[in-house]
Amino acid sequence: MNAGDGSNASPPLGAFRVSARAGRARAGVIETAHGPIETPVFMPVGTQATVKALSSGDLERLGPRVILGNTYHLALRPGAERIAALGGLHRFMGWSRAILTDSGGYQVFSLRARRTVDDDGVTFSSHIDGAPQRLTPERAMEIQALLGSDIAMAFDECPPSDAPREVIEAAMARTTRWARRCLAVAPPPGQPQLRFGIVQGGVHLDLRRAHLGELAALPFDGFALGGLGVGEAPEIMHGVIDQVAAEMPALRPRYLMGVGTPEDIWQAIGAGIDMFDCVMPTRNARNGQLFVRGGRLNIANTQHRGDPQPVEERCACECCATYSRAYLAHLYHAKELLYYRLATVHNLEHYLNLARRARSAIESGTFPPTPW
């Protein structure tokens, strides 16, 4: 049966359907080659083909439908061509669900002391051995095709939030030119891959709207807000999200890149954002910070050494179901490797459950202004 024969046909890849709304918050589904992604969705960050401290089996038990990899890092090590020769990123890391790959645009910001930008692309001095690494829009798309990700991000220039307005305007113009070049690259043969554009403009609402207008005219499958959470005050960031999210194309997924705390994510869902990623749950876990409803627990604090409670009551993760705060504190102070796995499991469960609760509340029409 073809797509025009009736309602029993499977949705086409890349289709995005909004199934429920509560105010501006929305629940939807993105169709990918590795299964549907229900939104709102939090994507665990697996920069180097691994969500730190976890196996693919751990991730499957936690339940994310999509994780994130990184073009720049995987091109450096082990190399995109090697991953392709080994069957692609899914097979390489033993992950059967969807993968989104960042294009390397964030490294234009985070590694700015080690890179030079020109109109054609970016030359990095490798953080591993200093060797030059060249990324252009064409090479970024080629790498993502070799990796075989389900969603490929266009290559962009992400300036710091405090950059002068003229620097931000130049980055916007360059990002638009690069977006067109990314779209001009032929899609990987026989391999469905969605492509998302990235809206820049710093904290200037007029620039954000202008750049959104330029990118929305291009045939991307989804659109992201980049260049937020890069040094600006939280209230300024939320103001930009609140104003711009509602103006993003309604029939495409909306993705807020690299943000942020549970409260940030909940507020952005309320503004109409669908997709999120952030290193905070995994990085904070390694540094002893565990997320609980309404705040954070620092497992290094003395009072936890004799505490028989789980990290969080009513949390269904393996860590909370089996182990006490006292045990976690012991592992942390002893620098036992098991700590990193259990703490990461808990923090990711906290973030993933936040997105699940948001979806449920949107579907029931009861989405509240705060997550707790």
C-alpha cells in the first residue's frame, strides 16, 4: 500500500505531527529511519559514540528514543571513514534507536582559542595533538553521512553571547550561506537523513527574527535555536526563547541546543520547544551533583555518609531502587568507577522523566508553569 492509499500507511520519514497542545506547549512525533521520536524529548549527549559511563544496554533501559553524537570529535577520533567502514555509528556503538549529530558548530564557540574562521569554513588545531582539522559545510555533511545519523545539523558559526553586534551579524550571514551549502550537498544514497538548520542572532531579538526568516525559507526538516546558554543571564535567555520559539515554523520540530537545567527545559517546553540536549546531567553526575525534584543533592556533603535513603524517593531508576545515599557517598569518596555509572543513570532518569511528565501533562491539558 502506498502513502496515498489510506490511513493505515506508515508516516513518511521526516514527518512531524503535533498530537496535543496545552497553551504553547506541544506533544508530537518525529518519524526517523530508526523509529519514532515522541516529543518533548531530552537527548542524552554521547559526544564520542558513548554516553559517558553507560552502555547501550543501560540507555535502552532508561528509554531515550534518540541520543546525540558529535561531528568534530568523531571525525578526529576514531575517524568518520573508519566508523563508516565498520557499519556506521549505530552499529559501532551498538545503538538501534535514533541518533542526532551536531555539525561541529558548537566547537566553533567552545574551541575558539584553537580555531580560525573564514568564509569557506573553520580550521581547528586539534585539542588532541595540535594537528589541523578543517571543517566546511560540505565536509560537515559528508562526515554526518559517513556516520549515518538520523538527523544531521547544518554547520553554523556560534559566537559568544557577549560578542559585539557586528560580530553576531557576520556570524548570522555566514551561517545562512553555510546552511545553503549544507542543503546543496546530496543526501547519502540509500540512507534517510533529516537535516536541521540552526538559528543564530545572540540575544538580539531583531537579529533572531531576521535570521529565522532567512532559514525558514530553506527546505530544512527542522529548526534549532543555537548560541544560547553561552554566557548570557538565564532571564535574558528565557526572554529570547519565549519570543522566538512561537515564531518558528509550526510544522517542523523546534530544537533548543545545549540547554540546560530542568527548570530551563520546562520553561522552554512551555514556550513551544520540542527537543533538548545538554551535558549537565552526565557532567554533574561525575562531579557529585545529583538532580532531585526542586533542586540538587551534593553527594560529597558529610550528612549523606550515613543516610539510608535513596537519592530520590519515587524515582524508578536502578540507582534509587537499589542503593542508598550512604553507598553513593562511599563510592564517590573512594573514587570507585561504579559511582559514575549509578549517578549518571539517576541524573538521566531525572531528565528523561521530566520530558515524559511534560508530554503527559500536555496530552491531558494540565501542563503547569513549573515542573515541581
